[in-house]
Amino acid sequence: MNLGWFEIDIARLLRTWWPLVLIAVGLALYLTPGDEKMQASRPRSDGDPR
């Protein structure tokens, strides 16, 4: 609900700032700790069955 106090153009904001959203998502995925179970279930590249 806009009471006439200010005007926001969502399309213009998205056109301007969409790369920042991609960078933020990429950083979040990079910095999030991985799931230990997923890595334990993968075979090791050196052939060690641990």
C-alpha cells in the first residue's frame, strides 16, 4: 500500500540490482558448511575406502 509518501519502481530496482542478488546467493552457497554425510558417502579419489 503506497500512501503517496514515496514511489518504488520494482522493475527498475530489479534491472539495476539483479547481479548483486546472484553474487549474494553464490557467496551464501560457498560459505555454507557442507553436509558431512554427503561427503562420507562419496568414494575417495585416492582409492582409500575410508
